[in-house]
Amino acid sequence: MTDSILDSVSRETSERLNLFEALVRKWNPAINLVSRNSLADLRERHILDSIQTYQAVKEPFDHWVDIGSGGGFPGVVIAILSAEMSPSRDITLIESDARKATFLRAALRETGVSATVLTERIERAVPQKAQVVSARALADLTDLIGYAERHLAPGGVGIFPKGATWRDEVEAAKSEWNFSTQVVTSLLDPNAAILRITGVSRA
């Protein structure tokens, strides 16, 4: 399954991903970018999962916003992939933790790709009007939709990787929001999914 995720990645992009992986390992003891348990399986649990999050977006886009970017998953990976696929895209990473924002800027600089890092709280940042908003391991779906609504352009899509409880999160979110859901089954875990959320409005 992992081979199919990497099929469309060029040698240059693969080298950038390898460099990013090394940077996460270097910085993690000081900042705790990912959990110690998942560090041993960093490529599959974080990098490949971020790549398939990118691949879940089929629509053309000019601006992708990753909220709560943390250690750069999927935000930095999105920036690396976009540098190959469409360098003119705007990629924005919103991260309120100043130390993690410093890491994100360093990772972008050292991998040689472009993105804007906003060191702000998601709910206070200027609305970004992006065609795509993503978040990974940030909050439950109810809260994620609220954050995404602020930063999505009309007709935009929220992209949210979720674990085995994704069905429960979708049902809970329906009490506060109207939205459409398209489910993309994870290639890494058959119980997990990437949720494509569109048509968001208050219930």
C-alpha cells in the first residue's frame, strides 16, 4: 500500500521528504513535535499519511491552509509536494506555539520550499479564503469544522484525516453543523479515513 502512496513522488521530492524526516528527528527531543512512540514509525504514521491527505484533494486549488500545523504534518509535506506539482500555489501554516512555528520556518527553509507560517491562534487569524483547509490530530470534527469555516473560501473543502472513531465524530458534528461528507479510506489503516467536508453551514 505504501508504494501506491509514493508512486507520484519524484526523486527530488523524495529527497526533500527524507530531509524533513531528519529535521523532525533532530528537533523532536527539544520540542516534542510528534509523540515518542510514533517517532520510530515516523515515515508511515506521519509522512505517508500526510501524502495521502494531499492526494485526497482532486480539485484544483491556489491556496491551501493547514491549521494547527504542529510538527508540519501535513502542512510541510503539502508544501514539499506542491513545490513539485504547482510552485505558484500559496500554502499557509497556522500554528500558535512559537517554538513549533520556528521549527516550521526552519523546515521550509532547509527543504527549499515556500509557505507562509502564521504564529497565531486559528480562531483569531485573518480569514484566509482558501480552497482547501486541512488539520491532522488537532481536535474533534465538530471543532474542526468551526475552525475551517472561518478560513474556507465559498465552495472550499475541509480535509481531515481521522482514526477508527470517525463515524462517531461525523454524527456528533451534525448536531451543530450542516455539511456533506465524502469518505476516503486510508491506505495505511482500513479503519481510518480521510474526511472531505463541503457545504458547511450552522445547523
